[in-house]
Amino acid sequence: MKAGSNLEKVLAAGHFAATGELGPPKSADREVIEKKAGYLKGHVDAVNITDCQTAVVRMSSISVGTMLLGLGLEPTIQMTCRDRNRIAIQADLLGAAALGIKNLLCLTGDHQKFGNHPRAKNVFDLDSMQLLQMVKAMRDEKRFECGEEMEGREPRFFIGAAANPFADPFEYRPHRLAKKVAAGADFIQTQIVFNVPKFAEFMKKVCDLGLHEKVYILAGVSPIKTLGAARYMAKFVPGMDVPDEMVRRMKESPKEKREEEGIQICVEIIQQVREIPGVAGIHLMAIEWEEAVPEITERAGLLPRPQV
Amino acid sequence: MIVAEQKPLDEIKAMIADYEKILIVGCGTCVTVCFAGGEKEVGILASSLRMATKLDGQNKEFLEATVQRQCEYEYNEEVAEQIKEADVILSLACGIGVQTLTEQFPEKLTLPGLNTTFLGQPTEQGVWAERCQACGDCVLALTGGICPIARCSKSLLNGPCGGSQNGKCEIDPDIDCAWQLIYDRLKALDKLDLMMQIKPVKDWSTGRDGGPRRIVREDLRLEAAS
């Protein structure tokens, strides 16, 4: 065991994992966290807490992670390279580990141009690959990035990384995943999968490289709530591949039944990716729609979650 | 070259509001080539300011001069007499030129007429693009001659992020994804193995993060100075 988290144990035991996601509020409201946590508890093995996703200021990932621990959920904190240099990242991770957080997703981070502070100065002292290396060295070699040895307890995280099978260059993506594994990733959560055949093609290359035996790969899934959201993701989100068929299904569904259709599509995708060799679980991102999680996990046959 | 562009006229007018006799000093090097602060631009700006300030009912005098290279003292000596006559200097050089005049003629205030934007090249007539960030530790040998520090929006060193699509950067459809360019280039050179290796954490201390930089070449220094 690297960190002995629930997620790590579920995966190590060979169960098909299910992780969720919780977007922190743009305020200091603890109640929002409690409410969202209620929808997720018991339905997933661990909950990702985004780190100011799309560069919008929100309650910090580590603080929400600590709240989730208190509420009896296992957090996976996210750490991006956009806002912190190697000094701040290491300091925050020491604190997160001391607070009892055991899962960590290492990301480069969305550019601040997309957020609510586009005039901010960014950091990008490290990239996600180097962040993975640093975190692994802190855990396995007990040393800081500078090489200095750590006295006392080292931060032990089950280390995650992201992969986008749909971004370009498509043929490079499995190799980039291989780099992340070499850098230290224990598990991978992918970009939201809507185009299942293309994801299967990606996974075939990943398996050909033998990566599925070295890292747990969780396929990202998400329910589409509205026709507008489907169209927006299809047209305007770089690195997102939403087939016309999905947009058509949302469009042809009566307006009052679109949420149901979105959930149905999500359930179908979960069932499809589960059959793809090398997929160890799913990462369900019901962004600002956490209340859909119980129904999706139930209908996809993911409940009850294993007790390990 | 150093690429710059002229500040908005209103901003320049506000800067020179308190002065009557203004010497505009252009530079014959980089900013001439990028049509921002050469002899021609000095003439155009002087005319524009004469008209604009006259319309505002102000009585100002604009003198014009252009030196070969404003970042070196010896070229600026040519305008020493004109500087004496002026109330203020409006430099149409990059920030280096402005500061050279400031150091060389401390009795006069030198104002910047340009915004120094980046180190780059003209990619086509009328278009300039950034190519170097002067990080002090060149990585071009590892990236097929395309700089990810200057040209990737996140200065990534280990390949394209998830926002690379159709060869473009997620932050702007007019910006090429540097890592797509690097990938294509290394593929053509049969050197894709360079993209399979992890590039370790970069030492940014050779860049601006290490504090203001200077180079001392003992082999070039004059006896008296050393």
C-alpha cells in the first residue's frame, strides 16, 4: 500500500472503482459542502475536490477535503501548478497529509484566461509531470524537490494524474500517459468520455504499452444536464469530444425529459467503458449536479460500494 | 529582435502634460525594424502630438531625433545637445533605451513612448510573434528548435496539455499549440524519443526569477575597470 486510502484498497482488491467530484462553492459556505457531500456519501469510493477549476476562485481543495473527512467521506484533493510554486505546493501537501488526506490528483491546471481573474500572474514553476515526480520523491525517498532529506514523517499520498484521450496529438496521448506513470502516477482519471469508440482505441494503445498493469485507469464520465450544455461542450470546450449522436439524443428528447436522458446516456457510457480492457473504474463528474450521483451509480450497477 | 508598440496617444499626452519642450528620441535598431520607434515613427508621433496638443489649446514644442542604438551610451552622445534644450525626453525605444537615457542623462526625465512587448520575429508582414523568454538556459536542442517556454501558454516542458486541439492552443484559436509544433517537428526528424523522456523540474534561477541578471566577461573588460 502506498497510502492505504479507501480508493487504493478498493482498486488493489480488484473492485471496479467509482470516484466522484465535488466543486467547492465561490463563498465561505460550509453548508454547501455538507449538502453536496450528502449526495456523494456511500455512492463513491472517494471524492475529488477541484482546485479552483477553470481558474475561478473557490474554497480551497485541502480545506474542503478536511471537511469531507469530518463528514465521513474520503477526499481526493487536487493540486494544480497554476497558482503555486514548488515551495507552496510542498508546504500545502505536508499540511494535507498531516490533516489525514491520502489521495492526491496532480494537474497542470487550467490557464487563468478562462477564469474570473484573467489578469492574474500565473506560476507554472512545475508542470504536472514534474509535480508527480516531486510528490513521489517526497513519499518514497523522503526528500524535498531540492534534494534535502525530510526529517520526520513523510507525506504519503495515493498519487493520481489526469489524461485526456481526446486531445491532440491523439497518437501521442498514450505515450504521455506512459510518462505520467513513469513520473509516479498510481491512478489516472481521464477527461470525460462521450466518444466511447475513440476512448476504446486509446485504451487499446494504452494496453499495448502495458500501462494498464502499472496504473489504475478510471474513465471520466459526466451526465449532460441540458441541450445547451451538450452543444457548448461539443463546440467550445477544447479537448472535449462530444459526438453528434449525443447532442441529437438530447435535442430529440422532450424538454422536461432531458435531465433523464442525460442520466441515461451517462449510465450507458459507464456500462460501455466497464467492458473496455484496462479500465479499472469510473470517475463521475456531476459538476454542479451532485444530486444526480445516487441515481446514476444505482442504475449503473455500482452500488453498494465495496467495504475494504 | 525586441518587439514593441507605441503607447496610446492619450497616455502619451497625459505623460507630457506638464512639459513644453519635448524631445522625442527614436532608436534605429529593433524598434525601427518593427515600425514602432524609428525615425519615421518619431516624425509621425511628433506631428500627431503637435496637432493634438494644439487642438487642446496647449503651446508645446516637439523636437525630433533618432539614434542608431539607444541602449548604448556612445550613440546617445549625438543627442546630448538637444537633450540639454528639452524639458523632457520621450523615448521611442524599448525599455532598455529608456533606462539608458535615464542613466546617461539623469538631469532630465525620460518617459517611455512605447510598450516593450516581447522578444520575437515578424512572421508575416504586419505580424510579430513571441519566440524567446530569455530564460537563461536554452532548451531548444530538446524541442526541435521550438521554444515551449515562450510559446506554450503554460510553459510546459513535458508535452501538450489536454487543451491542445487541431494544432491550436486552448487559450486562443490564433495561437499554435507549441507542443503540437514540437511533436510534428520531432516526428519529421525521427527524434520522437525526446518526447518520451521526462524533462525534470527546470532551474528558473537563470531566468528573471533569480533576480535581475548581469553578465561579466573578464576577457572583455578593460584593465582599469577590473
